[in-house]
Amino acid sequence: MGWGDPGCYGNEARETPNIDKLAEEGAMFTDFYSAYTVCSPSRAAMLTGRLPLRTGIYTDNFFGRNSVFLPNVTGGMVAEEETFAEIIAKLGYRNKVIGKWHLGNTEESFPLKQGFHEFFGSNANHFGPFDNINFPNVEVYRDDKMVGRYFEGEYFMNLTTGESNLTRLWSEDALDFIEANRKGPFFLYWAADATHTPLGAHRDFLGTSQRGLYGDVVRDLDYGVGQIISKLRELNIERKTFVFFGSDNGPAGYQGIESGSAGPFMCTKITTFEGGMRVPGIFWWPGTIPAGQIQRAPANLLDIFHTVLDITGGEVSDCSKPLDGQSLLPILTDEPGAKLENNPIFFYRGTGLFAVRVGDYKAHYYTWTLGPLAKSIYGDPCSGEYLENFTTEEITNHTMQPMLFHLGRDPGESYPIE
């Protein structure tokens, strides 16, 4: 999902009332970032509080190349990485991930080996349909048992009509989990991925959005968020529950006119421009997080790890292991004198540090959109956007004279400082 998709971030369609309500009743970050330009590395960073370069969820077979765990790729997060799910499980939390895991397909990378007690979803994106002989459709798991495949049976997607019941299944399962664990501490990682191609929405939302099928998908996702929040209220546990809503990368602009919105920012997913990594960041905890906050300090997904440990009192098992990020709890709770450390925001592609943001300034050391061959397959993540020597199809080296922008004055990265 893109920064500009929810109404609270300025989307003119205003078709996300439940997400907007979270922002109204909690805290909304204007300068919130994913930890990477694509999903797998970013998700690993959120769960471990460590940059992808530390977790090993990246590729170094070509400088600047992005990498995710496709269905035909073997690998995954190693057992030595400690997720905050593992830490809080020791404190008595019941943990579940629903939807897209996407941190590998090895035994040690499986959710039940990474601190989760329950799993309903898949190790990969909902790609397909595929040739069931040479390249079968992606598996769906319930805990450690395979219960079906995408595009088959109850996990259907109709690519002709755009109808899919996946988000509804993820939502209903979330409600059951919350109901079952209402008396004890729990962690629900609800990773609905409907805004990823191929797009699909529940029949109740097909054709209802001003934004075409992508908008239908966003409305379906927003409905799921609303159902989860309503369940917390129904059980009278909302004041005991910390909720974070965000995204693992910017919108996929290569989907064409039915793409997500990066708002006023340059380009989309895959790139290290603002549109590729600046995403929604909304925090909700009635009675603890004061309502109506607009936080303008830069923050990112790495901070979720530290915030969760701050809330739960959890501690890492190896204090010598380098961590990145910081807890957002002091500023979220309006603690007197609280402010974030001026930590830099790092923009990586593979092993390459492409850009760094410190305060309002962002320096680009390398720039690249996507090569011509990849663009012919996936489309252009910077369609209609151009800045000379910046939005280039070849990796452009600026290390001798980085391209510098002041994001407070120029959030669209259109006017480099000479």
C-alpha cells in the first residue's frame, strides 16, 4: 500500500474510513518509512529490528538488485535471527501470523520456528495460477499443515472478474483468534497482501471504488481493519491493545492506472526514491496514545521491534548483536520532553547504500529506476516522472557528488540542492 492510498494521507477518493478512524483516534506519522524497497527484506527488518544487510535477506549477485523469496527460490531467515515474536512468546504471549509470511521456505524460516504459535496463510505472494505439473500454485498453510493452494477451492481468485475471498478469509480468521485469546496477551500479525498483484477483492466491493479494481481492493482491506477494531471494542479489550498499521514498501506503480498512490513523492516500489519507501504509519491505543497526533519526525519499520519490547518489557537474548531503530513509545504516549534520536533512514538496494536521510536532508549516492528489460516485463516504477541524471534506467553513481534534497521544502525530490 502506498503513502497516498488512505484518505487520512490525502487521497481524494476518501474510501478508507476505518484506517482514517485509526489515525483520528491515534497517531499518524507523515514521514514513516519501510525498511526496504520490496517486501521480504522489509518484513524481516520489522520483526528483528535489524537492517536487511544484517539479517541476510538480500542478494549480492548484482549490485543494486532487489530480491524477494519467489516460489521457486530456496532460502529464508536463519534461526539465529531473533524476532520480537520469539521474545514476547517467552512472556506468555500467544502469537499468530495471518496472510503473507514471505520470509523463506526453509524449515528454520517457517513462522512456527520464528516465534509464532499459529499460522494461516502462505510463505509467498498469491502468484498464479501456474502449471500444476511443472510449477504448482502456491501453498496455503494452517499451522504446519498444507490445507490448499491459491486459485483452488476456497482460496480462489478470478483474474477475469477480479473477485477474491482471500482478504475476507484472513479477516474472519483474525476475529476468531482475537476471540479465542481475549483473556490473555496475544500478538496478531495480520499481513493481508491484497494490494499486491494479481489484484482481487471480495464480491461485496467489486465495482464500488472510484479507483477501479485497486480501489476495490483497498476498500476490502479497510473493511477488514474495521472488523478487527470492532472486535476489540466488542470484547472491551481495545484499551489493552496496541495497534500498528503500515506497509512493507511503497505502491507498485507498474500496475498502471490501477496502481497504488505514492502521494506527492517520486516514483514507487522497487526504487529508493521517496515513493518507494515512504509509507503509512498509524498507531492506535485508546487511553494510552493520545488521539489526533500528527508526528512529523522520521521513523520506520525497524522501530516497531523496539516499540514492542518497550511496551511488553521483553529483552533480546544477545545484547552484543547490533540492532537498528529505536522505540517510538515515548513520543506516542506524549511523555514529557520525549523526542526521537536523529537516527538516519537508510535506503538500500541489495548491498548498495543508495541514499540516506538525516533530519530533513536526503542524499542520494546511487540512483536507478529499473533496467529496460525489467521495465518491458514489469512496467515503469517512475512512469511520467523524470529528473535528469536521477530517474535513470542505468545505475548512476553520485558518490563523488551526492544529489541532495531538502524534503521539508521539496518532498517530491524535484529540485536538487546545487
